[in-house]
Amino acid sequence: MSHSFIDRSSNYFTQNYENEEPQKKIDPIAQLKELNNTTVREWGLFNNHPAQMFAKEEDLSAEAKAKEEEETIQGKGLQINNSPVLEDEADIMGTKAAHGENASVYGVGNGIQKQDADDVDKENGKTVTTDYETYKSKTFKASDNAKLYSLTESDGKISVDKIYEKEKNYAVESEIIPKDLKVSILETDNCYNAKTKSYKEVAKIKVDDSANSEWNGRVAWTTRTNVSEQPDNDGFYTITVSDANVRADAVEVNGNQKTIPQDTEITISEYRENNGKYYLKVADKETTEEYGWIKSDGFMNKLANVSFGVTNAVYISEEENHSTINKNNTKTFEENGYKYESIKEKEDFIRIPKGTKVKVISTDDSYREVEQTDGTNIGWTSVTNLASKADEDGFFEVTNDDARIRRKEKNYKEKTSTLSVGTFVIEKETSSETYPAGLYTKVALTEKNDDKYTEKADSDVWILTDNLTRKWADVKGKHATWEDGKYTGQIDLVNVMGDGEEMEYMKADTNDKENDMYDKYIKMANAAESDGVIIGLVDGFRTYPEQKVLYDAYKANKKGYYPANPPGKSDHQRGIAVDLSNKGNSSLNKWLMKNSYKFGFVRTYSGYSEGHHWEYRPSKVKNPTSIKKDNKEFTRYYFATFTPEKEWKDSDTNKWDATYYEE
């Protein structure tokens, strides 16, 4: 069977007439003649049907379409969270338990690829790329806590061991060296005590005392303080204590953990995650000598905003006709005859004027398909709108003032069964006799056998095409996006070290630098750092499980958890929202108010509780304007999609809803 497929990027359910002039009175028959010469929509089995004539669609420009789409997205966002308190989510790092569950896959580096989004530098014509692995290109300084570790991997598990300085230990033995013996000191050394982490000087002595034949000539180690500080006139030392224990020969023991000297310039070549902690393999910047691995707190400055590569979206199948059910309780349908829907244009029904002569060309139950006297097809209308008998020329007169033109469509009857979100299906065909065409899709269900999904016999059902998302993938996996409670697909993610020294994730449009959220964010962070302020990424993209952890904890009134949207309804799951560290940071907040628009970031919710929440919405930014206040010229900065209620004042404790002006 041949399959037909639909481009789901288009909107099947709306027609946009906002650019049209106010409606004028029209002659439907004249309109039929005019539109009959222009095909404005493909109708499958309804080609050249009058329905297509009366279903005029605006040819929107690319700009208008983009605007319409963005407004739709914004509208949905506001519906998700029209209360400011709902998005005060998770700027406390301990609430992000689900990151810990998933971090091992990212941390070990599996599937991480460096992908460059190319752009052309207009000034010099050179190709500029987005660096998704800045940890490899930056130089760092070791802190006073740059402790060294070794990492070994086996069967997908990581073992972490400390690297120690090697020390000598001279164990105390039970034998006592007699007091007052004359001895020579052959050498001295330091003995390390692992328990007290301290050193004690020891001496290697040779007994030179003929009065004690048992000890004369023996060589042994003992604590240096057991021997006189200075030699006598003959150059001999004396055992000065009665409990001068003999010490064993030295053995090598672990001393203090090795560290990299503070302020040493180092580079990073690899990173790993283990039990929620991040380890980075470092080398000396000058000598390139490898030191080993240090934790993320072993750097002089935080690793905030350092990126560690892209993890690519993972699909179970990318076959063209493989799709995933994107909404829970998705209804199923079966074909059930035909229906005759009245055609509307500009919210009004299209009618055949009373008194019009028409010819009946098809009959179906209570409806008749009619055409004009010149053969122009009009469409279907109710039999009650026509005279009971034809005239001598075979034409029927329209006798009703409300003779609506109707469209014959395939009717689909709802079944009792529903499908769960995440169900894998195989597309068979799309509906051609519906308005619009492709409104429904026939799918076959699947079943899993030997770790493979195959078509389930006799399982065909019809569903609304809008409930399908292309490809098979884990709808609650690490890359799954959601909007309005519906699974929308998979995205590539950049691994970015967050403000809390844990890995955060941000949407990466690796093939479209112009719209790459990470590229714009990192440019904003670098610009801020150049101006002396640091932007910290508190929270980025969230998975379904992460959002559920936050929401469940909030609903259970757990301490330390703040209001959160239900899973599937947070803008963090759409991949456009970030929480930044400007909350309580006046200088950073002011910088963002002045500069965020340059990089496409805006605040979308007002109030202190959402002061940290920013979204990448380049179509919503507004450039600064010049205004006069008190006979002075000021620049007014816009940082939000809402209108702030007051003017920024440094003395204010709550500046979140303030407008910032600069003279």
C-alpha cells in the first residue's frame, strides 16, 4: 500500500484573514466564476470542487507567517502560566534530583559530538563557528583546593581514587636501644605518620661502644630526639633516653593528597561525571604535563558557562512513516459515512442566492450537488432549498433565503479506545476527503518482540494527525520537548556548567547559528563578563522526570521546593527558558535590563518570584528608545514582554518590575 504523509509544520485548523479589507457584499455566483479559474487549495478527491473556491486562503509572507507562529507560541505560553507564582521553579540546586539520575550518560561523554554552526563574519569574510566545547580552548587557574584524582572505567562504571604524595614510614619496633650508648649518626630522614598526617625526624645510627659487646657495631634507625643534639669532643653522639625504640627500615606509604600549586595555569582535555560530581582531566598550560583529574571546585574561578559538547537527540526509529503518539488519552476513530458541512468565509456562511437556477448533478440522501446554468460547479446543498420540480429546461430554482453551500466530507466516528502518550505507531494513509485534507491519519499499532517493534496485526485505527509527532523516541527522555502537555519532539543539547557547579543543558540549533539559543546565550555571558559582571546559569532545559520531581515536591509542600508547573507544561521543557543568577544581584540585573535585548532574551513574567526567569524569544525583544524626562534626554531600556510598573531606583529593594532609564 502506498502511504501519504503530511507536513505537520503547517497549521491545518486556522485560516488567517486579518490582512483582508472589511467584508463587502458579494455576488456568490460571480465569485464562483471568478474563483473557478484559480485553484487555491488541493482537495484530494475534491479537486475543482466549489469548496476549494470558497476556501480562500491568504498568501501570507514569510514574515507574517513567522509573526503568526510566534504569537501562537506566546499565547500558549501565557496559558500555561498566567500566574507569576507558578514559574518560581528550582533555583535551589538540591531540587534537581533528576539531573543526577540522568547525568551519567552525559558525563561519560557517550554520544557527545562537537558540532559547529557556521556563520560568516561580515567584516572580514571569515567563517565563524560556535564552539560547543569551550572547556578545551580556555585556560584556567588552579585554586587552593585543586586535589588530584585518578579515574578508571570498567563495564560502564567509573572508579575514583585519590592520588597521594608518596612518603616514608619507619615503624616503631619493640626493641630498646640502651641508654648512654655512644653512636655515630649515618643519615637522617623524615618519618610520615599517616594517622596524624605529621612528620618526625629519624636518624640512622651505628653503635661505637666497646663496653657493650651486644650492641657494638650494630646499625639501626631510631627517633632523632632519642640521640643527643650535639656530638662530644670525639665526634660521638649519646642515646639520651631509656625508651629509645628501634625503628624498622622505611616503607612507602600514602601521604597527603596531591594538589596542583595554587595559581598554576592549566587546561582541560576531558571530563567525567560520577555520583553527581564532575571531574576534569587537566594538564600544565606551559609544559603540557598531565596532572590527573580534579573536581570542578579545584579551579580559581567557577566554571560557570563553560560548555562541554553537544549530546545529540536519540531516536529509536527515524523511518518516514514511524510516529509517536504525543498526547495522553488520544482518541481513536473509525470511518462512518459522510457529512455535509456548511462552508464559511469570514465567519459567515456562503449561500446560493434565492431565485438562482441550478442543475442537480448528484444526489445523496437529503443533499444535492448542483451546478450553475453555464456548468460551473457550485457544491452541495440541502434538498429543502430547491423547488420540488425542475422547470422545462431541467433546472431547479433555489427557494430558500438560507441555501447554504455545503462540503461533502468523510465522517469519522469516535471509538471507545484511546492511545497513551509515547505509543509507537506506523502511519498508513491520511484522510483525503476531509477539510482540511489530512485531518486524520490511519495508523497501525506496534508490539515489541525481541527488543524490536513490529506492526501489530489488525490494529488499524484513525487518529487526529495533530496527535502524531514524527519518529519513534522516548517521550520522557533526556532530549524530549513538551508544550501544553503535549510531546513535541527531540532536540540537541549543549552541556553547560551551571552556577551551582553542576551540569545544565541548553537547546542547541547546531545547523542554524542565527537561531541558536546557546550561541546567543554564551555571547551574552561573555559580554557581561567583559563589563565586570558574571551571569550564572541556574537552570536550563528540563526533562519530563525533572519537572515531575519539582512539581510533586511542590504539591507535597516539601521544604525548599517552590511552585512549579505540572510536567509537560513548563517553558523549560520547551527548550526556550533559563533561570539566571540575577536574583538578588543588582548589578547583574541592571546589566541584563540594558543588554539582554541584544541577544534575544526577555523576561516574560512579572514580579519578584519570577525575576530570574528569562526566555529566548528574539521576535519579542524591543530596542531602546530615547525619551525626554524633566527636560533631559534619557534612553529607555525594554527587557520584558510586559510593561513594568515603576522606574528603577538603586535604593529600591524590589526592582523586578522597574523600567530602567539611563541619561
